[in-house]
Amino acid sequence: MKIITLDASEWRNLDDFYLALLPELGAPDWHGHNLNALYDSLSGGINEVEPPFHVTVRNTAALSADFIILFSGVADVFEDARREFDVDLLFMVD
């Protein structure tokens, strides 16, 4: 299983999350920076990295409240994909 650890210490806007995550997933350059696109890529097999994998985001203490909302949505997307496609996916904020 692949473990992906993202360091949020330098993130300033929500795109920074996607700019960190998508290359780790081997997502195509045209991958959207939104929750719908993330769900589609987890379920559609367009990424080079296929489940099972876990993603952990670290160093989040200084992030704005917008990130907390984003992380909640990402966790929901991972859980929905996990249930629907019976794959081992996990998203955590440390």
C-alpha cells in the first residue's frame, strides 16, 4: 500500500493542496482542482497510483479555516469512493 504524506507548512491557498496531492497520485495535468474531479479520478482510474493508498496531511496548524472545510470535503470524497468501489482509501489530517 502506498502512503502519501503531504507537508502543509508552506501552503497559502487551497490550490496548494491540489498542487501537492495530484502529482503524488500521478494525476494527469488536466486534472481539476475541485472535489468532483478528485472523486472522479479516485473512481475512474485516470491516476497512475491506484488504491490502496492513504494520504496524511501534516503541519496544518497555521492554515486558514478554508482548509478545514476543504479537508472535510476531501475526507468525505475518500470515504464515498472507498464505500462505492470497495477499495482501501484513507485521508487524514495530522
